[in-house]
Amino acid sequence: GWSTRHVQLKYRRSFKGDGSFTGDGANNIAKLKWAKWVDEEHVIALIDDELGLWNLVSGKQIYGLQDIDPRVTPAISAGRRYLAIPSKSGVDLYETATGKSLGRIGVERQIPTVAFSPAGNSLAIVTSRRMRVWDLPTAAFLSDVPSRRSFGTGEPHWVDHDLVLSSTGVLACLSRGLPVWRYDMSSTAASTVGGHLVMFRKHPINRLIVMKLPHERALATIDWIDSQTDAIDPESWNLPGTSQWQKDRWLDQKAITR
């Protein structure tokens, strides 16, 4: 029952930059596409095709990274140490405070989406059919999860250190290298906090829902996978089930099957 008529910005001021952002289009208006707080004085922002770190007290730009693809969404780690910027065929890593390049992780010829783990030491890199997790301190891959169902093109969400939810609702288990369940996320904006899924559903009415993931049936599926004596081939593995949210609970579909 929420309405945008009741949401207001009480404290707002314009920020006058130094003119380094020229904007685009006939009206020469720069567009803010993404921004995150780094600490109490600094904010990092993607404006048009330039990503910059700003000191809001002094008004100074500390650094700028040029020619960022307008289709991507960057990510910043929980500790604000790392910055990940996707591009076609890869992800570039930087130190947030200095803009120093830490290297590039290559993927297939797609624009991936990225999300840092809750601890900030791992990075999930998602393309349409693969989810890779990179351990930043050791610079090594932790997991590679293929999927016959698309992971989508939106930002993934970490449930905990071992489970990552894609924008299409596919729940991937990193230690097992398999997608273990799918949640219907249509008409939904989502995030995860401390093992809980936060959903803002837009249909049939606006509603905010918070629940624990994974739910009982998905947990049973994970136990069933662990009980198998024969190794499961990830390339031929089908998702064992799907859940749709109905009023106040998940309604499960399909039985456990290979």
C-alpha cells in the first residue's frame, strides 16, 4: 500500500562540480547512473561514462575512470576496499581509495553482472549461463557454477558465503557447483541481508516482504544432493524445483529429480 506521493526528500542540495563532467545530448545534462558512499566524506559515482571518487567536504574529485560502458552497474565491496567495474568480456578491479588497477578477470563475450560477498573478500561474476566466484586475497577462482536456466542480466545477491541468488531467482550453491532451486522473482525488486531475502513486490499490490532463505524445500533438495553416491554432472543437471510467493508463503512446484 505504499505510495510515491508520501515519499519526500526533505534535505537536498545541488552539488556544483568543477565542470569535468560535460554531459551528453543537446541539453548537455550529465546523468548520474550509480553512486555509493565510501565513508562519511567520500562518495563514488558514475556520471555519464566517467566514474569518479569525490570528497564532498572539499568538493574535489580524487580520480576519474573514463569510458565506462553505460550498460554496466559497478560494485563496491562491503569494506569499501575494492571496486569492480564490468565491461564486455571481463571485470576490472580497482582500489576504491586510489583508483589503482588491480587487474582484470576475463569472461566470455558478454557484459557480466557482479556482486561482492558480505565479507567483501569474494566477487561473484555472473553471465547468462555461468556464475564464477573469485577469491580476492588469493586471486583464485573459488567456484564455477553452470546453469541450464539463465542467471539473467541483473545484479546477483549473496545469501551467505555459500549461496548466491541470481536476478532470475536461481539459487546457486557454490560449494556444490550447482543451482539448487529457483524462486519466482517476477515483478519484484530484491536484496539480501543476513540470510534473509527482502522483496518489494509490485503486483498485485505494493508489498514489502522479508523471509529466510533457503526455505524448507530448498534445504531438503540440498540434503538430497549430498546423499547421492554418484557424482552429479552440472552440464546435464536440471533445477529440481521452483517456488512462487503466494500471500505469506512459498508455493513449491516440481518434485526432486535429475
